[in-house]
Amino acid sequence: MNREREHRTEPAGEVVDLVLKVPPDMYRAFQRCVWILINDSGRDQLSVMEEVIRDFLVKHGC
């Protein structure tokens, strides 16, 4: 089983938008980081974004 499916909590294709307000430099850094992760790992954008949110929630005990 690949990592993308192993951590999915919702059925594939079922997602909602999350809007975060950040300064432009943080936005560009995030986009650049996601792009690098996608290209280095071969994973898709949704998988990478889910990992970012999951890591944040775990870090803060949510």
C-alpha cells in the first residue's frame, strides 16, 4: 500500500478548501516547498498538502 492511501481519512476525491492568510513571502515559500516535494517524491499535490496539515495537527496535539 502506498503512503498516499495509507493515511487518507476521507474517500479519494472528497476534499474541502482550507483558506490560510499568510504574508506573500510565506505563500511563495510554501508553494515552492510543495513543488519540490512533488517533484522529489513523485507524489501528487493533494497528498503533499494532506501531509502538511496532518503534521501540523499532530505537532499541536489536535
